[in-house]
Amino acid sequence: MLDLAPALVVLPGPRAAVCDGVGARSLSSSEARSLALNAPVVVAHAGLTARRLELQPPARSPHIFDALELFAFVRPAQFCAPSAVGLARALGRPEPKGVEAQAEALRDACGVLLAEVGETPWPTREDALATAETLQRAGWAWGGAVVNALRSQAVREGHRGSGLDAWSRIPEWEDSAPAGEAGSKPVSPEAAAGRLKELLARSGLDEARPAQAEFAAEAAYAFEPRDRQDEPKMMLAEAGTGIGKTLAYLAPASLWAEANGPSVWLSTYTRALQRQIERESHSVFPDPKVRARKAVVRKGRENYLCLLNFQEAANAAMLGGGDLIGAALCSRWIRATRDGDMTGGDFPAWLPGLFAIGPTAQASPANLVDRRGECVHAACSHYRACFIEKAVRASRKADLVIANHALVLTQAAFDGARAARGAKTDVESTAPKRIVFDEGHHLFDAADSAFSAALSGAEAAELRRWIRGPEGRGRRGRGLEQRLQDILAERQGALGALKDAVRAASALPGEGWSGRISPPSGEVNPLGPIEAFLAAALEQLRARAAPSELGQECAARPALDIVRQTANEAAHALGFVEAPLLALARHLEDVLDEESDTLATSDRARIEGALRGLDRRARMTLPAWRSMLRAIDEDSEDDPDFVDWFEATYLYGRVVDAACRRHWVDPTEPLHAAVIAPAHGVLVTSATLADPTLGDAFALAEMRTGAARLPERPKTLRLASPFDYAANSRAFVVTDIGRDDPRQVAAAMRELFLAAGGGGLGLFTAIRRLRAVHEQITAPLGQAGLALYAQHVDGLEVGALVDIFRAEEDACLLGTDAVRDGVDVPGRSLRLLVFDRVPWPRPDLLHKARRSRFGGKGYDDALARARIAQAFGRLIRRADDKGVFVMLDAAAPTRLFSSLPEGVELERVGLVEAIEMTAEFLAP
């Protein structure tokens, strides 16, 4: 074993252990705290370790060796859950059980990684050494050990540079001729079933399950040629857990793409399923090089690393203006990443938060992606290597584009607005002809988000920044003038419009706006008409709505006089911003038209990119904002198709944003117009799409997917799960727990988790109750050897928490609906699921309008029933899984459990009986 510092592991509870040259031993909290503060120490996630010891997350230090940073250096772009167990699993070791075993495994992992970088450094010894030496000079704790390991074998000497210039070391994209319109050759059911057999054979499986083969054959319907304009072949298919629906729809989808040209779009709601579909595509395209061309993961541009942003951040870090160590580790990832996706791809989301680094200094997605639309397109020196441009171009030629609902729908909204004024489809988007919406039960919510409008302080401040650029000291970014001035230098009309827009944007909220509209002192001091309107909206909120833990909301109308007055002034101010932006857009369109034969390709790309941003803001966002304000100013009658309301968002008891929002009561109207009707074939599928309690099991699904708006009903298919739920699952409603008493709920959850021996997921409908339960049960679970993790408590994103939960078989996790939707944990790591109460929809203004439109109490029941069924579906993921479902709400109506799979028998029992039966059923 190399001469390593002692390895310290601190689990929730807290429970602690250290492993040094003598061996592993447990520590008290005070001993662990002393070790963390005073000695060189190896940890896995320094920030999380400190918080468990009730210490502040530490700054980087040469005495704190975070093994996760070492992993990120040695194995860039490879998966690792951010814990000692996660490291062991990533290195192919078995799960270390208990805190002492984890400390030993942590120390062992460091030795393995250092040996690996010494023997087989990636991509070459010289490249790795260049970055390692930069890290060593920056004071990286691992710098000396890694440099020594790399120099343990012969190295070519010479100038190596800093190793940070990843932008110059990645391959460039190559353009090609347009693929043309897709064909209309059908896929027969027999051919689809035959392709499924091929895919299963490549996956090492003998034959299709009967239900899987039926799904593949029936799904061929969605790939038939359509007969009439605006009437796609649409199919709704419910496939219970275990059917294998992903391979089942990949069979006809891949056949259709081969016969007709690109592309079939496969859309999901969660990142987890997007990754799963990409993995399953390996059976369609076994050759990695072919797969890279034929199956492309596509997300919005705000997900991909911007190489120019990274170059600016790296240069600033080299001069002391950022996190040089984080930038160097990120440069290693850039060289290794598949596609540059920083949010749900192969970027380790835990990396920027290991130490206490200021938010603006971190090498994090928040600083490195293009969230603000500041791309300079072809003017960028990295344009030919750009990850976004690569993804866009690859998706045009791919057979399968693996996307998400948000991207598909926002693209459709944008293209629909362009088509309405006779403009061509945007070069960055595609109007998919064949679409598979997996996780189709979320399509309504995705449409609700995509086709809505919000005039908020944060959104308006972002618009100001997009136009004027960053105005605070030391802020990075590029305003519209900086992005376009050189290309408009000799076009006086366009330059004048640009300068007018920059001047008018000063009326938008600037730095410190939230402190002016809702200061702690109560002395409101808004600057400009938009801030004044938001301050007036807050006054109306305080008068008419009670605050909750999340904020406040009230109807926008009837409005206070001060609200109407400021709405009028705000609308005029936005008009003064919109007019020069529209003029600028027209000038740029004229340039494209009049100079088409002389315009340089790079200038054309820059102008098209600028027009894309201008279209979104001047022709979509600003008109929508002014329409909302006009309706408030005129105090007009409510439009029955929309809900307008004011909203305040709170954080730690103070207002952090205020907004005026407008949503469709039924967002399937724009969904149908923009996505469903233009398509030729649409397959919507989910494990929980139908509702058996309704006279027509698919009636609600037809309404919530837009299928009900078609002249003919869609084809429907319902296939039950092949799993033996009667033998492998239990479902209890506990009848003697007061759901409104946090102590009773905490005690019940604690004892159930203990009875299961861990592997428990607690789901909550309110963050406040989650935190209260976490506070009461962390220590007793820790004393029993069970680690407890929690969303909104641990400083990790949901995906990282789920990764840890999956890696540690006996851990427990508390979360809200984001965990319910994103968790995919087969095996014993998830064997108990506990709801604190019925997940009724929140009775906000928007839901009340929808309940009135869609069926009153029955609509509430249907949504709650679907959420319970979706959660239950997370419990049993494989044929040999066993799981217990518990509802701690005695008032839960039996009718809400009718969507559970066939064979599940609901039992109403007392807590003691539920604990005993859980322990007996889940005993190993």
C-alpha cells in the first residue's frame, strides 16, 4: 500500500471510521471531527463529510485528499456514485458493508487508482502529466502522488503546456448534404416481431416474452403511412413493468428509419430513461462507431458545455480568478466525454461541490453551458468543435434521436410561431414525423411547461443580460452588442436598432432587483417599470394570499389600482424593448436575402443564430408578456382557456422571485397543433397510462395526450406486467398513525425502515415534513447501521442521491415527487416504499381550473391514483424483486389503489402489524 493519509468515512447518523496503515477502526463524532480538522485525511466527498460532522464545507487544502477528485482525474467521464461504496462499485469491487469496511475500501480505492494512472494513464502519459503538473502547481492534494505515479515510467520530455487547452484537442464536426424528406414505407407487424428477435439475440436473450412480441407487432401501426393531413397514426400503449417495452418499440422504429431515412425521435421525461434507451440501442447498433452515428442523444443547448465559456473560465483560473483545480479536472472530462452533456450525461455532477468554492468560480454547468443564449455561433473560434453543433448535425442524420419531452415541445412551440408568420423551420430544430413518447403519462405536464408564459423578475433580468451583457464587476458573458457589432459595423440601420434595444433594456430589472422589490427592511425601492410592477404584484399577493413554505399565489384579476397602473407602464416599457429588436431582426433577414450570393458562410451562421434568439424573445416572449400585462391593465374578463396568476417564490423565508404567469387550462390544444397534428405517426407509451376505474380505461389518457383532439380515436393497447405481484409484493395502509403529527410519521417510517433492514424510500408531499422526519430518524437509523439520505437536506442533486442509494443495498432515502419520477433501482436496494400521505394534486389556481374543466373530484382521484401506481412501479423492477408498499394515511380511499397491478392485495393494518409483516416478508 502506498503511503496514504488515513481514510475517513462518515455516514449519516453520524457514524465514522478511519483506516490507516494499522487497519480500520470506528471513531466517535468528536474523534472524527478532530481528524477532519487537524490531520491529512482521505475522504469521499469533502463537503458532505463535513456537513455530517456539523462542520462547514472546507475550502481546498493540500491536507484534504478527496478520492472522488482522484477518480475524476484517472477515469474521466466514467460513472461513479459519490461515496466510498460508489468508488468501490466503480472499481469492480463488492459493496463494503459497514462504516469500517467502507473506510478500508476507500483507502484501497485510492491505491488502485494511483496504480492505474501509473500503469495505463489516459489518453497518453504525456497528456496526463501536463494536466497533473498544472494541478500540482495549483496545490492539488493529489498532485504529488499522481505526478510521481506518472513519472514511474519513461516520459518524453519537452514543453507540455498546461493541459487545460481541451478545446484544441477534440475532433471537429464535418457537414454533409441534407438527408431530405423521410419516406413513407410501412413496417409490417411480422417484420417488427422479427426485428425484436434479432435485438434480443444480440442482447444475449433467448426469445421475446409473449407480451413484448405483441407490443412490437402492434406498435408497427404508428409507423404506417398517414392517410390525411393533420391525422397521424396515433397509438396509446400501456406496458406493465417487465414487458420490455423499450426494445419492443425500438424494433419497428429502427426498421422504419432504415427504410425511410432519418429520423425516429424517442422522447422521455427523465434523464434516467434517456440514458436507459441509449444503453438499449446497443442491441440495435452493436458497433460503437456505427452507434455514435445512428443513435444520437439530443438535449437543449443549455445542457452542453460551451467551449468558449470553458476557455474563458480556464484562462481566468490560470490568473487566479477561478477554480484552477476544478478547471483542470473538467478539461480531462472534455477530452473523454461522449457528447459534452453536463446535465445528466457523463459529467460528474458532484465534482464542483466537493469543496467550498464560490458559485461563480466553479467549473460547473451553471458557468460553462450556454443557458443565456449568448452563443456567437460561427464567430466562435471553437465553432467547428462545438458540442452543440455536433449534436444538432448528428441528429439530422441519425436513425434514432433520443430526446426529451421538454426539447421536443419547446422546439415545436418555436417552429409553430415561425410557421405562423411564414418563416422556415429553424436550422437547429426538427419537426419529427415519427415520435415515440415514452413516460407518456408526463406528456401533459411537459406541454403545460412548454406552452406557458411567465413574466418574472429572474426572466426579465435574464433578458436584460441577453441584450446588454453582464453589468456587474468581474462577470463573464456577451451581450447582443458584443455578439453582433462587428458584423453590423457597416449596416447603419441595423446598428441603430441594436443601440436602441440596448438603451431600452435599461428599463428591465438589473443587479439586485429582488432586494429592491422585497427588502428585509420593508422599504420597497424599485428601479424601472418592471420592478415597480413586480413590487405591486407582491402587494396584491400579501393582501389576498397566505404564504406557504413555497411562496404565495393569487389570481391576477381583479387587480389593485396600483397593479393596473404599473402593468400599463411595464407594457409600454416592454414595447420599447420589443420594437428595436423586431427592427433588428428585419434588418438581419434583409441581409440574408439581399446578400445571399456574397455573404460569408460564417457570417450567415452568426446571423441565423442571432435571429434564432431574436425570434424567441421579440416574437414570442415579449408579445406574451405584453398580452398578460394588457389584460391586467384593462381588468378584462378571464379567458376560459387560460389561467393568469401572480406568484412569489420564497427561500429561507424571503422572496427570491415574483412572477405573473399564464398557462393553458388544457395544454393539449397547443400540443396537438404544434406536435401531434404535424406528425405522421405517434406512439405514446408508459407503464401507467390507463385508468381501469373509468368506463373507458384510456379516456383520461386520450385527453391528457392530445389524442382526443384527433378526428378518429387512437389505437390502444394494454399489456399487463408478467411479474407475480401476489407472491413478490405486499401493500399496506396503516390505520393508526396521525398523518399530521410529524413525530408519529417519523416513528412509523423509522420502524418500517428498520424492519426492512434498509432499502427504504420515503416519499413526501411537502418538503417541510420531509425535513422534520429526517431530523428525527437519522440518528436512530445510523445507530442501527442504516445510512439515511435526503433530498433538500443533503447537498447533492437528486441524481447523485439516487446513485448512492442504488449502490448501497441497505441505505434509505427520503424524497419528493422528483425522486418518485427519477428513481430506477432494481434489486434489494429498493425493497420498501413508504408514502407519508396520499399524493393529491396541489389545489392551486391552475389545478382548480383544470379540475372544473376535466371532471371535478374524479379528476383529482385519477391523478392521485396514477401517482400511486407510478410509485409502486418503482418497487418491483425485475422478476425476482420483492417489495413492500406502505401508505401512512388512514384516510386514503381504497379506490385510489385500483390501478395497482393485478395480484396486489391492499391490507389495512395497524403499524405494529405492518412492521411485523414487512420484517417477515423482506427477511433475506
